[in-house]
Amino acid sequence: MKIIVPIDFSTNSVKALEFALGLHRGSKTTIVLCHVVEMIYDFASQTALALDNMHSDARKLLEEMVDKYSIGPIEIHSEIIEGTPSINVTRLAEELDADLIIMGTHGMGGLKKILVGSTAVNVIRETTIPVLLVPEESSTEQIKNLSFALEVADHEEKFIEKVNSYASIWGLKIQIIHIMKSRSFVKEMALNGLKNYFEKEAGYLPTIHQLESENVISGIKSFVEENPESILAMCHTQKSIWDQLLGKRKSIEMAYQVRVPLLVMV
């Protein structure tokens, strides 16, 4: 598995790296630390000497991180690139044919800042590669489950196999979350079909949580508050749950409270 981890040397970007290492401990994995030197066009700061110093300082810190965190079957490399962070992280991930991008986020629940246009949300909008967000406030040491929030819609079919493969690599059990306003026989039959799929492909029956709520995001928020030892997985496509996060102010306010790592399938 090949993973891109953007590093700005903040505490939470290092936390994202350590989380990536913990998830993939014992598995053959390549992690590429990506540091972006963002160009700020200020005549006082954009001299050749200042730029050289930024590269030199970043190179030294990255070398120290590679030495410190290279363990077992996990290979760690580093890249320094210039430009807009989201564009260059996305481009590097695609050039290297990465399987996953793991990023640290800041703000309440890890989403307050990213939902107003920071690097993480721009990466999600621009990339075709799944992104795992690690909130600053999240507890990442006791993760046991991968909680997959599904609408039980056609656009989610292509993500199910990949989510199952991640759970297998990470040694996590999948639980399905389905938020509904009222009971639906068709949706219940579809969820039973998912049970059969996971029993065949993963060798166990996942727990399925059918929760009634007038608001999808509120229902998910309540679930993750009661189940903090999880990675929450959601799909990012048109007319998906994730669009509700990005497109509705009230939903964004609810999403600010999410304090678990969030896997965005794109």
C-alpha cells in the first residue's frame, strides 16, 4: 500500500503520520512524506536565499523524521515541492499512484477549519484518491472498528469492496450505519444483502446500526459520540452525505463536533 502524508511539521501532521504507522504496522507499506513550500508573493520574503533556506530547513526536518519513523516493513520517503498545497498534494498522489492520503486537521472535531476551504477540503474536492482525515482532538490509540455510513444507494456500490479491503489491512471490523427518517422495507432488504456480502468476503457478519433521525448528520454525530473507537467512513460523490456536510450550513455546524478519524471515499 502506498500512502501520502502531507507534513507541515505541526503536532497534528506528525500525529497523522504516527496514526498511519499504527494502522499499517506489520504490513508492507510505503509512506511518502510530502512537504509543500507554499509560494507567498512578498518581495521581502521571496528572495532566492529565503527560498533556499526554506528548502534546506524542510529537508533536514524530513530526514530526521524518516530516520525516526522508519520501522519494520514500512518504507518512508520524502518529497519537497513548491506551490499551492492542495494542488500539489493531489498531483503527487496521482503521479505516484497512491492508494490513500492521510492528513491531520485542526479545529473542533477536525472539521471546523477544513470545511471553510483549507487544504484538506480542497484535496478532497480535487483528488480521485481516498483521504483519511485525523482530527486534532481524536483519540487514535484504541481504534477497533471502521464505521461505514451508507445511504444504501447505487453510487456507494463501488466503495464497498475498497472499504472492506482497508478494514482487512487495518485489522478492523466493519459496522454499517444507516440513518433513516422512517423504516423502509427495500432498504432493510439491501442491508441484509450487505450482511451476506461481508460474511462471504470478510468472513464475519458486520453489525448494522439502523438509526432513525430527521437529520442524517445529527444521527451520525450521535453515533460517533457513542462509538469513539472508530474510523468513520463516508462517500464523497454528488448527492451524497458528504455533499450535505459541504452544502448546508446547519449540517456543517453539526459536523464540527465529529472527533473521530474520517475516511472520505472519492
